[in-house]
Amino acid sequence: MSDSPDPTSPKPRRSSERRRTGGAARKSPGRRKAADRKRPKAPSIIRVAEDPTDQQQSSIELLKKEAKTGIPSVAVSTALHAVILLVMALFVVRIDVDTEGPLNFGWDYEVAKKEEVTPTVMAPVKIKSVQLNQRPTPKVVQKTEPKVDAKPKNVRPIQPVDVARSLALRMPKRTLGKIGGTGTKNSVEQAIKSGLEWLKRQQKSGGNWQLHAGYPDAGYAVLRTDTGATALALLAFLGDGHTQNDGDYQDAVRKGLKWLQGIQKQDGDYHDHTELGRNTAFYAHSQATIAICEAYALTGDQELAASAERAIQFLLNSQHPLEGGWRYQPQEKDSMGDLSVTGWGLMALNTARMAGIEVPPEAFGRVSFFLDQVATRDGALYRYLPSDPSGKASRAMTACGLLGRQWLGWSRDDPAMAEGVDWLLRPEFAPQWSNGKRNIYEWYYVAQTLHNLGGKRYKLWFGNVQNLIVDSQKRRGSRKAPNDVAGSWSPVEPSGSLDEYANKAGRLYMTAMCLLVLETPVRHAPIYPEPETSPEQ
């Protein structure tokens, strides 16, 4: 016997309903029935079913009715289930984050240290075990991760090239002529002479140069580094065969070298600022080291020997102890180098060798290890940072990386070298002196890479660049400060690509880089012998 009321018996009217309906409760049953149909009915009490199947069906019918009537129990149940699902989802995500570290070329990356003072803080590389020319077994990359080169397919020996005659084309001074049928001997030589004259007029009484002031379109104040400006100017003079003992600009070169020696710190650093983390720090130091070592190698001036040795020692002490790169401050185990700064650092080490300064072989081994980290396609293309995705390779960094490989002993016919050069020489990448296209920094590295290889493609490419630079020089204009432009190159007419950085570094940077590109045929002797003539070359 059940205690449930008979569902067929009339239901007593609730007092609240009587109050709400008022007089309408006395209306006819037919009208009251129609009104009742307009309002949702309250759920009836379910009888306890003897058959489990009947009970389940009754429960389902109740849930359906509750869903239609909007009874709060359904909402509560739905919210409860949603909370449970959310907690489970968070638990799953938590497991993924805690048990699987990010993968990039097989190395584990950790969050950068809070005290890192670089403008853009990147995740430092943590390497569990390091042996030159070897890589740890890479972790399995999840399907959601981009496909990248886990390790180089081929391991090349590290054999820095012979540098005994690298500067032989400068002394006695060689004249530059046309390359690849474009330009003329007189036009190229005149462009270099006019550019050097402009640099000479910008030199300060103390012997230094400045990036940020003294002429139109100077560099940004935040990039102020007289060390960098002085080093670039000296490299342009030295690149054309002018030293402190020979050439047309002996006094300017001598004063510049003296200024660099005077600014050098006890630890060997040439940078003219004391705080760590400045973007210009190791660019400036490396460039100054190259200038000092070149002058020492070209002249044998013993007054430069001690300064050059201290500069190289500072560079070696600042190299990443495991990964081999440099960046904006001395590297530590939990920091990360970049290819742009590392390219200048590697050139400084090779220039030291030209000056007879011994460089430990392991320093070159670490640089090679760093190049492996920023390489893609087995060393054909290169990125700025090891943490950059493989698809972020750029032409400037690829040319810089390939040039570094050449100095470290890669053969001319290395498949990766051929693939990288083919990519650099694609028709759509042909140099242009136009808005967003000009990139003197990229051309600086491409010119050297192709010059080492020689052949027809180098002559055609360099001839085009040579013509663009010569034709874009400011031949007219003031020769008096602060409006002096005659003989220089404008960093903003037109604005180059973002990677060029000329609009920020200014007119002196742009002028020095243009001169260095024009001087490519005589700055360094080609690493490889001139190839035999063939249709591809």
C-alpha cells in the first residue's frame, strides 16, 4: 500500500494560488481548464515503482519535464557537472605542463632569469650534456610542435682556415675596379675616396667618431656608442689599405686607434659604457677588436699587441661556456647568444689569428656548436636565436652563418653551403635600393660569402650591388657640420628593411657599411681558390 496520493483525485488548491487567481477561481470549469493549460504544471510526485525499468523510465520522464519547466534542480545539476569537467580539464593541462618541457632542436629551455637586462627577454637554453660535434638524443616531438631539425645530418670537422695571407690584398694598397661588367674603375674608387673623406671630416678632436650626433640623420641616442662608431670608421679606412703607418689617412687612423686603446677597461673591454646589457656592448667590442687586430696584423705595431691580446681574452671570457655564442653581456650557463653578435665575435677571433695571437681551438668548437643550434636544413639556413622557429631563417643571418662556416673550414662543395647560397640568390631576393628592400647589413654578409666562393654568380650579384651603392652616394651637398652629407649615404632615403637597422644606427653606420661592402674584393683574400669556369658559376 502506497502513501502517495491518488493522481486521479482532485488536487486541493494552494492558498497562494487562491489569492493569485481571486475571483477567477469561481469561473466555470471549462474556462479554468484553459487557463491552467497556459501555465506550466508542477511536477507530480513519482510513485515508487516495483519494476526497476519502470522506475528508470519514470525518472527520465521527470528529467524531461524538469528541463521543460526550468526547475532549479536541473540548473544546479548542470552547473555541478560543468565544474567537475572544468576541474578535470585543468588537471589534464597541469599534467602536460609539468611532465613535458618545450622542445627545440632537442634541448630543454627554461624561463629566462629575471635579472636579464636585454630589451626582449628570451628563454635561455639548458643543455644537459655537451660534447663538441655531438648532440644528445632528441626527445620525441609532439604532433602539435613544428617540425625542426633535431640535429645535423652530417658532422663536419672543425678546421679554422689558414689566415696567413687573408690581408695580403690590402698591402701594398690595391686599386678597386669594376666587377661583373658594371660600374667603372674610376667611379668605384671615387665613391670610396669620397666616403672616406666624409668619415675623416666627422672625426672628433679626441680621435673618436659618434653614431648619434654631428651630421644629418644621425643614429638614435639609445644606440649611442662612440666605440662602435670609431671601430666602423677605422674598419673602412683599414679595408682600403690605409693604416697608421701608410696611406692617405694615417693621422685619422692613428688617432682612432689611440682613442680605442685609451677607452679600454682593465678586463680588456672596449665598450664605452659600464652598465651591462646594452645592445651595443659586444657589437662595439668585437668591431673594435677587429680594427685593433687588423692594424696590428698590417703593420706589426707592437704598441697594439697588449691591447689586442687583452681584447681577445675578454671576448673568450665572455663566450657562452657551453653553447659558444655571444650577445649583449658576458654569457653564463643559463643565458643565450644570438647569431648577429656571434658573427662579429667569430670574425674577431679569426682576425686575432691574422695578427699572430693564439686562440684556443675549443673557442671555435663552441662557435660551431652554436651555429648548429641556429641552423636549419642541416646547416643551409640560419636564424637569429636558437629559440626561434625553424621557419624564421633570414637572408642576413643565413649569409652570416654560412660565412662563419667558411671560416670554420666547411668545403666549397658542401651540400648545405650550395643549398644556402642558392636560396640567397633566388631572383625574388635580388638587391634593390628601394623602400623596405634595401638591406646593407644583409649585403655585407652575402658579399663576403659569395666573394669566398668566387665565380660568375658572385660577379653578377656583386656587380649589381656595387652599382646600386655607387649610384646612391650623396655627391653634392654641404661639407660643413652639422649639415655635412657630401660623400655619405643616407639611412632614410629610402628607408631600408627593418633588418637593416640603418634608420636607427644613422648616417655614419650606413656610410661605413656601404664602404665595407664596396671594399669586399680586397678586404680579405678569398678562402677558396677561384673555381673553374662553368655555366652555373
